[in-house]
Amino acid sequence: MAEVKKYEEPRIGVFVCHCGTNIAGSIDIKAVMEYASTLPNVVIADDYQYMCSTPGQNKIGEAIEEQKLTGVVVAACSPRLHEPTFRAATKEGGLNPFRFEMANIREQNSWVHMHQPEEATDKAKDAVRIAVAKASLLEDLIPKSVPVERAAMVVGGGVGGMQAALDLASAGIKTYLVEKEPSIGGKMSQLDKTFPTLDCSQCILTPKMVDVYRHENIELLTYTEVEAVEGYIGNFDVTLRKKARGVMTPDEATERGIIGGGCNGCGDCEDVCPVIRPNPFELGMSPMKAIYIYHAQVSPLIYTIDFDSCVKCGLCVDVCGDKKAIELDAQDTFETVKVGTIVLATGYDIFPVEEKHEWGYKNYDNVITSLEFERLICASGPTGGHLIRPSDGATPKKVGFVLCAGSRDNTGVGKPYCSRFCCMYSLKHAHQIIEKIPGAVPYIFYMDIRSFGKMYEEFYYRIQDEGAKFIRGRVANIQEDPVTKNLHINTEDTLLGRPIDVEVDMVVLAAAVQPAAETEATRRLFGVSCSQDGWLLEAHPKLNPCGTTTAGVYLAGVCQGPKDIPDTVAQAEGAASAASIPIHRGEVELEPYFAVCIEDICAGCGMCINLCPYQALALVEKDGRTVMQVTEAKCKGCGTCGGFCPGGAIRMQHFTTPQIVAQIDAFLLGGEQ
Amino acid sequence: MAVKKDYKDQTLAERLRDRKYYVPDSNPEFVKEVEKIGQTPAHMCFQCGTCTGSCPSAPRSTYRIRLFMRKINLGLEEEILTDPDLWLCTTCYSCTDRCPRDLAPTDAIMAMRNLAARRDIVPRNFLKTAQAIYASGHGVPNNDANRAARVKLGLDAEPDTTHKYPEYLEGIRKIMDHYGLKERADKILAEEG
Amino acid sequence: MRQYAFFLGCIAPNRYPGIEASAIKTSEKVGIELLPLKGASCCPAPGAFGSIDLNIWYAMAARNVVLAEQMDMDITLICNGCYKSIYEVNEKLKHNDELRDGVNEVLKEIDMEFKGTVDVWHLAELYYDPEIVGLKKLADSVTRPLTGAKIAVHYGCHLMKPGKERHFGDTENPMWIEELVAALGAEPVQYRNKMLCCGAGGGVRGYDLAHSLDITNEKMINLQEVGADALTEVCPFCQLQYDRGQIEIEEKFGITWGLPVLHYNELLGLAQGMSPDELALDLHAVDVEPFLKKIL
């Protein structure tokens, strides 16, 4: 472990970065440098085109050695981007890494004051002066390491969550896979075929579902939701609500001493259940009993009772007989598990496209959504794979596909973003009707066909060659013929420059996707952020797309933003890899920004204890006195206690009162002492 | 700039006129003027066609609201302001209601009509309505047959508007004169004969 | 009795006075008193005036609003064109300081000031609002239900759109005026492209009559498909286009429709027992008699 060094006089080095022209384009670097060299304690001021590059970092190391620096200031971009870089350079040069201070003169300066070079330069001087004032008072800090629990959790059992769980588990990590529905599989299990390869979704997904179920390192927790999360990277305590399923697994039955009992998926109970309700997996297009499985390929193959509709007649209990799998008085149970890292793969919902009244969804019988189309065209769907018109059961010949149904929409009713996979699945739908229905003609109404992935443009070419008709125009409205229930699609063929009215038998709306309804709750539970569009926010859009701003929590799949299956699986593997790193290292370093009790002056009043939002503080007896004690691993360094302590007995590391006062003085006094 | 063709044969010169779009031939400020008057960010149009597809005038004419939006953004001021189709919008606001970019193409049309009017390009009927209001306060004024009918219904022959209270006309005329509207209407209509 | 300043506009008082007369009488029976807005003018016509110079449109409409402000009374009106001018300008001026200051500078010349103290309502929405009148009270006022009549509704563009600047909900397939029609005992009928414009707006009726009538004719085709006995609307300008327009269609295109067109207040008058004479239905260009036979 590094030792804490003390220095007599502060000796500060200031390094100003050009960032190419990002900073130098509007800030006079030379002026800032010259100004820096006049500041108290500054012994060297230097600049470089890219301070983050190897030569730039070397400058820091050389200066520390030659000038015997006690503190380093780099005026460059945001600490979020390069603080770790320059801390490493500072450490490399032989100083404690926490003797580094950053002045942000890019994001908060040159980028926003592009056309005011003089003011920007003045502001940069202020920022440097403030940073130097703090750097002069910085101290050596030693980060703490904490052990990492050798287990991970994946929340969400769609294809992304399943892949992340399989990767983590296969890397030797105990993995809890939590799914709120009774079965894993997610949206992908509702799809028929997948673009551009046209392989059957179930054929590639069900083996994976079986793998998940059988994997020795995966504990599959279906019909389970996350209730509470406590702790921090390496040591999360996650409380789970196991919703009352009303049906015991064979293992659960064995635990209760019912040897050979538990649900074997025989389905006898379903046959006798008198309650009929719509099957949500089939989007309400086929019936389901109160005791149910969504479809034959569910994993685990265990029945579930919907207690909202169950009338508790007991017929299922009777028919289940000696297996004694059914308990009609089942209650939710709770369990807390400890994990080191967490992957969120909570997926998405479909935008309620009926809110766009002009397209008549839920008003006109023969206007359906793409997901409904998937079920109708799927051999295991409610019609056995025969696409039919809901109004009369007839086979449609002319089918209109409406792209961007709620996507790329800034009206407030709809989503401003591109939903990213609708173009491709609509091309696939066009192919499917041409393949299945002789003489069928798909009309695809589009603004742009976004076929950006590998073999996607080739797929577009193929579908056009197969006979799909492409009309470049966003659909203005759809009108139903009240007699035939045919639909008139009105728009402009913008390439022809004429309004057109295409009469079709059926319309399929490629409805936008939106963040899952539970996203806000998820966000709060795991302390992660959302981006403007409501999706969970990654730590960095390019350089850390799987991480979040909460250490130890990672993202996979559409919960982070619309993406197709290949991208979801790729991100899931990335997230699994990222989530496995702390576990494999076995310990994580915590930033040493925690509160420290100055025991000599602590009066033991305990007022700080309840103020702490992280339950990190406690009163303890020490040498016959009552003093406050900080659990460093729990403390987030928020400063609530330090700001409040009536005796000034709490010191916030790296943000000490003298350091902050020096910064404020440096700003307000304009450099005068 | 468009290539000038100084062909001796004027008919040929016109037939073979350079039809390319050249940036210097356009007015980049035009979109800003339209946006200021119309209070809608017309430069955000992405040419999806929802507007023309919603338009009651499009199927029975060459009027294309989408093309007007395009021309605004290309600064084709001359072409727009002299286009007789500019006056075929019924202001039904269907395009505005459905525009996915949340623009108001109808208000852009109104703005362009205002800009045309500044050049004295206004159809007669618009000016005649203005004249009628200046004269009586009403775009559609009362007449004798209607007065008789009103009386039969137990209403006063003149409604409680400027018709019954002509003393209010002065205020209306002052407002219109503030903008010189009556004078302009008279002048344009007189010139057209 | 709730009191409102009654903004008349042009076409109702000067072409279809039965609408004005029935609005006053029918409203009284459901608890609304309409008081004269003395010295009001044309709204002014949003198409004709707005097209020439929106600033004049704002100022002229503001003058009408100020007359009601001086009475300290909300405005109600019976025409969608008026609704666009009076409602929209009132809202714009209330919420846009720059615009309001500009208008007030002009109004100062005639010793007026727009203060933004009143609201503007279409009479039909007051009928629909359960806190003002509501369907039940409306139905209770009916003494001669319009039983057996199939009535199609034309909403009119400037009442409903742009939807964001209104408060009537769905603009693609609204049903609230059908509810008002059903309250009179008639059967509202649905037809293709219900929200299609009448064709008159934006100055198009005056600019290119044939073009505007071709839109009207499309509506007539769609109405005939469902066998409507009458078309109702809440806008005298739409009424003019559909009523006189049918005569013009006959003259220009040689097609005869003969579909009676009645303002909702005329229907309400009939349902409350007013006679055709009390409504001056003889002023309608298209003979209303076939419809009257159905209900009387």
C-alpha cells in the first residue's frame, strides 16, 4: 500500500491542452499558460496539442520529477472523460494520484463560447486559477479496496438477459436471472422469423432457454421482481419478491416433503380450469385459462395461477392429485441475495399506436400492429400461421405496411427517435406474405429505409426483387370502407409528387418502441439515470456503452435504446464481460472521498446519523467517549453530514473545507491574495 | 448562377432555359422571414409527405404543400410568391395536425401569402373582403331581403354589430388605415381594372 | 342563467338570421342568456384577412375581444371562422407578450387596450359541457324529438384544428357533436372522410369557386353513400358552402344533391318546438322540406 507523503511547500505544474482545435480554436492557449505561470505556487506552465496522448502524459511525469511538483493541474476536457487518464499519469510520475486537479475548459467553456474568444480565454484563466488554488491544498489519499461477492444478477430474461446470464455463468460466476413473467424468452419468443437470415425465432431461442434453465451456475427466478437494492459495487444486497405462483416446482415440492410431487407441466389443471381470459402472449388474440402457461415452449415448464381471475374453485387441485403442486393460498415471498455486479436487461414496450388517431388502430378491425402480425404469421400462433383479416377471417392479398408508426415523431404523441428495427422487420413481413400467400402484394410506406446492418441492404434488395412495392411517403391517414372493411391508405408519393390512395385488405403498423413501463422504478431501484428519451443511460455513448454511472451496474439490450437482436446480444455479451471483471479481480477500489470523523472534536451528538442517505454513519464507544464512525464502503462522499456537523468534526476527503474555501476565494478575489 | 442563353430565337431560349437549381439564385433569408411571420420552424421539414397526403386541395390541383415547404428551404422566393397555387390552401390545418415534425405548414402558407401581399400580389376576392369590412364592418354585409327576414323573425333589421352601431366603424377604419390596407386594396384593384 | 357576450359574425346575422334567432331562443331554454356585443364587426375572416397581413387580423380580432372585456363577460359564438379569429387571437395575445404589445400599440389609437380578461367559447361546446348545459339538460329541453332522422355531422376545420391549440380531443374522429345530435332524438350517421374541409376556407371560395365546390362535392358523394337526411354543422360559413354550394354545383357541374343543411342551433330550435318560419328556413338555398317531413 502506498504511503502518505507530506510536502513543505506546494509546487504546482499547470498543463493546458489544445485538444486539437476543440479548445485552441476559441481559447488563447498561450495567454492561459502565461497567466498560469504567474499564479502562486505554480512552478511550471506548459501546453500540448493533446495532453491525453503519450507525449502529453509524459510531460506530466517529467515535470513532476524535474520540478518536484506536489500537485498537477490539467486544463482540458471534462473530468468524466479524462480524470482517470491524468490521475494515472500523475501516479506514473511518482505523485499520489489524488494530487491531480482538472480544469474543464472544453465542455464548459470552448464548446459553449465558440464565438467569444476573449471571454472564453478569461473564463479559462479563472478555471485554472481555481484549480491551482485547490491543487495547492491537495493531500495524498489512499483508496480502500473491498472484496467483491462472487455472484452476479441479470434483471430481465429476454434474449439479452439470457445471453448475459449464460456468459456470466459460463465464466464460472454464480448468476441470478430474474424475470417478472412466468417464463423467460421475452419479446423474441413472440417473433416468427428473424431478419435478414429468416431463421425461425423459436428455433434459435428455445435451445438458449433450455441452456439457461439447465446451467449449473444460473439460478433462474421467474415470476420474480426486484423489490429493493442496497449496497455498492461488489456488495449489492438485492431483495426479490417472488410473486405467488400458486404452483410448486418439483424442487419446492421436495423441500416440503412431497416426494415426486410438484408441477410437471402435464396441463391437466388447465383442462379443468373454468376461467377463460385473453392470452397476453398472443396479444389477446387467443384464450387462456386462469391457470396457464403462455405457450408450449415456456421455460421453466411450470404452470402459474393468475390470482386476479382465479375463482378458487379447486378443480385444478383435485386433478393435480398426488403431485400436490397447486396451492391456492400461496403468498408472495421475499428473498435477499448478495451479488457483486448487476446487468439490467429490462427490454421495452410497444408504443400505444392507437394514440395516433389518424391510422385508426383499435378503431378499424383490419389495422394491426407488427407484433400482432408476428403472432398471426407464426405457425404456433393463434391462427396456426394463417394470416387473416380480423374483420372476416379472409386471407389478405394487398397488405399495407406503415413504417415510422409513432417513431421519428416530434408531436408529443409519438417518439422522436428512430426505433431502429421496424424497417427491417417490415421488409421481412413483406417477404413472408409473398412467400405464404399466392398473389399477395405488400405495399411498404416509408420515409427512409434504414438497412444499415450486415447483410441488411442485401435483404432490402432481395425483398424489392421479390415484388414488394415501395412508396416513399409517410401515411397521412387511413380510412375504412364501412362495407368491405378494406382500408384506404392516403399519403403523397413524394417521389411522384402526387397524393395517392391505396386500397388494401389489411394494414400493419410498425409501431414505435418505448421504454418499459417499469423503467422509472428500475432507474430508482438501481440508481441509474435515463437519457432524455427515457431509455436507461449508458456511462458513455461510445466508450462505455454497457456501463452506467453507478459502478457495478451494466446495461444490455433495448432498455438502453432501440436495437435489434444482433445488437442486443452483442451488448449483452459486452455487459456480461464488463460485469465479470470486478468479480474476477476479486476486489474493487473505492474512491477515497468518504467522510472522516475528527474524533477529538466530535461531541457524539449523533445528529449526522439520520441525515446520512446511505446509512453509512453510526455512533460508537471509543476510549470511553461516544463518537461517530463512518463505514467507508457505504459512504458516497455526498457531504451532507460534513456540511451539517455543528462542531465541524467531519472532514470530507478531497473536498475539505479549506480546499473549497480556497477555490471560492480564488474565484471571488480574482487571484488577489 | 443560371446560364444565360442569348439565343436569337427567343422561343428556343425560353424552351431551353437553364433549369438547374443554383444556390446563388436563391434567397437564404426567405426561410427566416417565413418562420418569423408564420411562427413555425419551417426549416425542420423532412419532406415526408404527410402534409400533401392530408391536403383537400392536392388531389384536385397542382398545389403541393410539401413542395412549398421544400422551396422555402431552398430559398426559391420568386417561384413561391408568384405561384397561383399559393392561394389554394383552404387553411383546414389537417397538415398541421398530422405533421410529425410538429410544424404548421398552414401557417407557413399564411406567412408566404403575407409576403406576397407585400409585393401587392393578392387575389381580388381577398381585397374585396377588406374593402367591405372597411365600408360596413362586415365581410358579408346585410341586405334588404335579409333585413325583411330578420324583422319577420322578431329580430331588429340590423344586427347589434357595426350595422346597428356605425359609430364603431371609425375604430375599425383607424386600425386598417394604420396598416394602409384600404388604400392598398383600392390601388391594386384599380390597377387591375 | 349564465350570461355571455354573443359574437354574431357576418353570415349568421346577414344571410341566415334563423341561426341568430334560434341561438338566442334555444340557449335561454337551457340556461344561457346571450347578450348583444354592441359594435362588433367581422371577426375578421381569418382566410381573407390573415392572408393579407396577420398583424391586421390580430388587431381587428382583438378589438372585438376588447368589446367583451369592457362588458366583463366571456364571449360565445356560433361560427367556426369566428372561433378561429376570436378564440385563437385571444389565446395568442394572452400568452405572447410581444404580440400583445404590438396589438396594443395599434389599439391605443382608438383608446382601447387588450387586457386578456375574458375567455371565448363556441356555443356548441357550452351545450356539451356538463357543468354549463350538458347532454341531459339539452335532451330535457326537447319537446319534439327528431326521431327517425339520420343526421350527418360536419365539424368544420377551424373549430377543431390545429388540435394542439384547441381542447376538443381527437381531431380525426371526434364524436361529441354526434352526441349533441343524439340528444335531440335524431340518429347521427357516420360517413367516409368526415373531417374533410367544406372547401370554402382560406379565401378559396372566392379565389377559385370551382376548386372549392369540387371539395364540397366530394363531401356530398360521401354523405349520399350513407343516406343522410340532413347535414348539420356549427358554422354558418360551412353552411353557406354546403347550402348555396349545392346550387352552384348544380350550375357548374350539372349535379343535383338536394341535401338539406342545418346549423345545429336550427336543429335544436326544431327539437324545442320552434316552427320553420321562426327559423327562416325558407332562406336556405336547398329545400329543407324533405327533412321537415321526416321529423314533423
